[in-house]
Amino acid sequence: VLPSVAVLPFQAIGGEASVQRLAGGLTEDIITDLARFPEFRVIAHNSTEVYEGKPANPTEIGAALGVGFVVEGLIQRQADRVRVTAQFIDAKAGKHLWSNRWDRPDRDLFAIQTEIAEQVSNRLGGGAGLIQEAGRITAHRKPPGNLNAYELYLLGTEKLEQLNRADVEEAIRLLSRAIELDPTLARAWVELHHSHSVLASFDVEPEKNRRIAAEAAKRAVALDPADAEAHAVLAKSLVAKGERARAKAEFDAALRMAPNQFEILTFYVPWASSFGEAKRGAEMADHAIHLNPNYPLWSTRMFAHAYFMVGRYDDALLMMDRLAPENYGIWGWTYRPAALAAVGRTEEAKTLFSEALKRFPDLTIEGRVNEPLVYTDADRRRLIETMRIVGFPPCARPELLAKIDKPVRLPECLAN
């Protein structure tokens, strides 16, 4: 059974009509934004509007509406400022799980409404959101034999977020078990895609894991065509197979469905440059971080790529600073030394490069520029220039190039 949440009408303190309109609009926007997350159920506005202007007892309201969580808030206007408070409450326990306060100039009430609705929905929804976090806490308290498919899915996503090989392999085990119990659970197929993709990024049987990831993505979209993230992961798989037009269409569909959802923006970010939209990718990374300042560990790898491809090397390094070496994957071991070299930190770059070659002996410039993630001439030039400064080996082994249709070659490699 999916968790459920009710968004109560925000209370407008004072009688100003503009504040009352803001309260009503903000409530509706949060409901609409939360409803885009398929991993929980949101009570319709017409079921919660009966509580407008009434004292709220979250436990009683939760029982009456049959929901586990309640969102409530206050809006007050003082002089030329608008103050908004929002709270997220475990209705059964009567426990406050999260609260936040915004204090903004009142110049543009609609902009305030949009900003706060987006931030609230992204803090509560998604894999790193509070609703799934609460579900994981409950799942941890149960004996393993009593876990249902949804709880196994939650524990699988928790393991995946640790972003190291051992935990990702455990995530695959948990998610596979979730699918055995409920083959129709589209979200488990989405996370299975992510898990196999991450394993491929660690250079663990990359071709096999990409193939399994692609199959999981197709299954997710077939099960839930309205799930924006399912379309996003299908797009990632299509890019990896070279089907760029179809991939862009799937990404565009996902962004139309959830234009301000942190995870959907983040999934597009690393691929934007390969569609000739590097600047947009970096701007979307900035926006995603604004939506979710507590962005999860896995997203930093994607932001680092976007910043690297527009030459924002310091920002790319700032993202990489949050990662431990076991989180890097082959791209992290490429970007970090290349970005260090680009900002003149050459000695650090060369030290890191030596460690990279120990972990990935076949790591070469040609190998990287022939990856699906690097598609435009501008991206290739940037990668070649920075990897050359570090001293990465230029030429890929012939047996690796033989697997690529029309590989990009470096002049010195052709001469050999």
C-alpha cells in the first residue's frame, strides 16, 4: 500500500484578500506538484478544503482522511514582507518531521507561490524525500521476511544512494525481490535501471548492465506511462544505444510532465551537452540545487558533468568534493583530474591520475570521447584538452574500438 499525504489549506493570517489568494494558490500548487510523484498518493483538494479556517489537529484529520502524513502552513503579510511557514507531520504519531520558513519581499506574490510550492514538493517527494525516508524507517523495524514489495523497493533505493559497488549490488538484490513480489511496481523497475546503470559506470560488466538497465526502463514505461522518471530513464538507455532522436523525445516528455521536479531535471543535466545544450544543462543544475539544497549524493556526479562541459571547473570540483573515491565511477576518475588540471592544480591532477590508472588500466582519452555521454565536437575538444594536460594515455586498445561504429580517433593514434 502506497503512503498517502493530505495538504491542508494554508492559513492566511489577517484579512487581506491578496494573502488569502496566495494561501489558496499555494495549497493548490503543492497538491499539484506532489501529485506528480507516483510513489505516494495525494488527497484531492476538494477533500481537504473543508478544513479551511478551522483549527487543525493533524492526528484527527489524518484518521478522518485515511492518510499517514499531513502538510500544513501559515501565511502572514507584514509591511512589505510575506512570511510563509510550512510543516510536514506524521499524522499517526503526531510528530513534526520537517518545517521551513520563507521571508520574501511582497513584490511578486505569484513568484513566491511558485518558488515555495516547488521547494516543498521536492523536499517531500522523490527518492531522497521525507515521505520515502519515513517509509524506510518503518521498513527497518520489520523482520526481513515480513517486508512487502514497496518496503523492499524503499530499502533498495536507500542502498543505491550510498553509491558504492557493494551497496549497489545489494540494491539490485532488494529491488529484484520487490519485483518478484509485485511485477507491476513500476518504481522498482525504474530503480533497477538506475542500479544497473551505476554498476556499468563502475566498469562492472558494462555491456551486460546497460542491457539489463535498458530492459528495466522499457518495462517501467510500459507499466506506468504517466511516470516522468520512467520516461527519463528510458531516454538515458536510448542515448546509450545511439537512438538520440527518440531519447530527446523521451527526455522532453519527462520534462513536460514534471518541469520543476528535482530528479527529472537532474537526470537530464548530464545529457544536455550531448544534445548541444551544455549551457542549459548547467543552468538546470543550478535550478535543481535551488529546488533541493540538500541534494543527494548521487546527483553530484551529474552536476559535475554539466559544470565540466561548460568550463565551470571549480563548480565541478565542488560537486566532486562531496564524493569519496569509491563513489567516483570511471567518469569521476576522469573529470576530477581533468578539472584540477584545467584550473592549474596540475600536481594534484597527476597524483589522482596515477590512482585512476590503477583502478581503470584501460582508461584512455579515446575511450572516454567515444562514450555516448560525449557526443558533440565541443564536448570532445574540452575532454581531450584537459585530459592531455593531465597525461592520460591517448589511444584505446583496438579490441575496444572494434566494438564502436565509426569511432573518434586522435591523430597520434591513427599514425600508429
